[in-house]
Amino acid sequence: MQCLRCQHENRSGAKFCEECGTPLADALQAGPPGASYADLQHALSESLDQQTATSEVLRVISQSPTDVQPVFDAVAESAARLCASLDAHIFRRHGDRLHLVAHHGSIPIQFTLPLVRGTANGRAVLDGRAVHIVDMQTEVDEFPEGSENARRMGHRTTLNVPLLRGGVAIGAIGVRRTEALLFTERQVALLRTFADQAVIAIENVRLFNELEARNAALTQSLEQQTATAEILRVISSSPTEVEPVFQAIVQSAASLCEATFATLHRFDGHLITFEAHHGMTETEIKGANRIFPRPTDRETAVGRTILDRRITHIHDVRLDPDYRVEATQQDFRTCWRCRCYETVRRWAHWVSGGARFGPSPTRRSNCSRPLPTRPSLRSRTSACSRSWRRATAT
């Protein structure tokens, strides 16, 4: 029986061509030649490679929930290899420009591109569809910027697919060749798959970071509520003593604000007194006792807070020209002071914190706010303050 593909004359009854391996059709069933064994093996190998690359990208996505860069690198490498290209790249959109986030291959590339229709990447993003050019160097009229780049970089055929999120292009992935040879339909479909995987990675990182931020906010809120409840408990169990309440406040302030130490001061309209502390060394306590009581001035953070009636946050007290006393008496650099609550007449209480090294996170200036805003805490501390004044008066 003659093979319809290679015309080899085979033995009677053979089911496959003895020369090329093509399945033999019955002589009565004429038709186009079937795929050879070599073709079937090649297609199977391609499919296996694509599945392996897809699995590898998905593995990288699962292992990089907070970092999209390893995914971009894996996608670019797989796209270049499976699309039989010397080069693969990924750009992300930032305003009116495209920024390179991944590149694999030997063809030179620009790190930023203008978001214009004159480049293949720009048109893919603006139109939201694939752009396939057989020879970019000759497309002077249609792609003026892209044609100039192609001549300078040395590539010809380009295929660019947009990264679509909710129908909006947020970037583009592309492959290039130095010869004028279009990519196959299979390779175009494969590049679309890689584009979808890149978008999945971007969304995965975004959602994970949002979840982490919400969990952190929830944890912080729970810690603050717990601290507030503890202070209220101390207040209710110490109706005639204010010192345990002050101590509970400074301990909570230091913990929630991630401070090295915390202090609490009172102001009676004339003098600032040093009432409670947490986390201070013996030397720092002696230094504070030497400089307090003292009138209000701008040489201390607590004095500024009383005068300005707002939170005072000094990043480095040794670089502040007006800061004097505490910088020479205590070993710390960053400090912040918050008016915690104000009672009747001229009596006021002030909680403060400090760190010996490093800047203060935003959390530190926010964590002291919830305590004074609770009416129950205001009323109970006011009553406690009145009891304290009556006790000291006798």
C-alpha cells in the first residue's frame, strides 16, 4: 500500500508507513495525508513544554504572594523559550509612560517608553488588543517611534499582547525576533496565556497586601480596645488612687506606640510635674526629677504640647534648635507628646513617649488618640482626678 504522504510503497496489510510512520488509509478511502509520527511527537512535546511552563509560573505565583517580580521574570523566560524568540519583555503602565519590569533575552531594550500608538507596546495598551508586525523596521509611517527603535535595537518581527485587568490594559508583554518571521497562531495564543498569568500575579499581590493591611489595622484596633479596657478596669478598682491609673496609661502607651519609654505629666496652669513613667532607666528618672516641676516653655516636648494644644512629634531632638533640656539629660532621639485628656478648670494630664533610635511610625502618633475620645474614660478620670486633689489637699 502506497503512503499518501511520502509515496513509499509499503507491504500489504501495514497500518503505518514503513518509511515516515504516517498512518495508512485504506485504498478505498482517499483523503489528505495524516500526521506523521514525528509530527505527533513534536506536538506532544510542545504541549508538554507549555503545561510545564504554566505550572512553573503558577508555582512561582503561589510562592510569591507579596512580590510580583519573580513571576514577571518566570513569565518572560518562558515566553521567550516557548515562542521561539530571542527576547521577551513585560511593561507596566504608569500614567502616560510604560516602565520595563522584566526582560529576558539578548536584544537591547529601553527601560521606559512613551504611551503612544507609534510603538507596538503602546498601541497594544491603548487599543487593548494584540499587535503583530512582521518587520517593524519597515513600518516607518504606521509606527514611527517603534520603527526607529527597531532599527536601533536590531529586531524585526514583534508580537505584543496587552495585560488586561477588568477590560483595562495595565501593561503589555511582547516577544521579538531579529528575522522577519511571523509567530504562529499557537504562539500568539500562548503569549495571551502568559499575559493572563502576569495579571493574575499582579492581582494576587494587590489582594494579599490589602488583606495584610486590613489584618494589621484590625490587630491594632483590638490592641487599643484591650488597652482601653485595662485602663478602665484600673480606674474602677482604684477610685481613690490616681497613680495606678497613670501607670497603666504609660505602660499601654509604650506598648501600643512601640516606644522605648513613656512618661505622663500633669499641668496645673503654672507648673508641669513628672507623674508616671515606664521603660526609663534610673539615670533617666533622676534626670527627669531634676528638671521637673518646671513652667511651660518650648525647650521640652511636653511644654510645646501644652502651649500649642496639639500633638508634638520631633524626629530627632538633637537636631531641633529649640529643644534643650531633655536632649542633654536623657539618651533618646525621637519623641512625641500627646494631650491625653483634660479635666475641669486648669488641671491637665499629658502622656508622652520616646525612642532612643530611629523614626517614629505613623502608628505612634495615632495610637494615643482613641483613649481620650471615650466619654466613659473622660468621666472616670475626671472623678479620679478630683479624688486625687481632695486627698492631696488634706
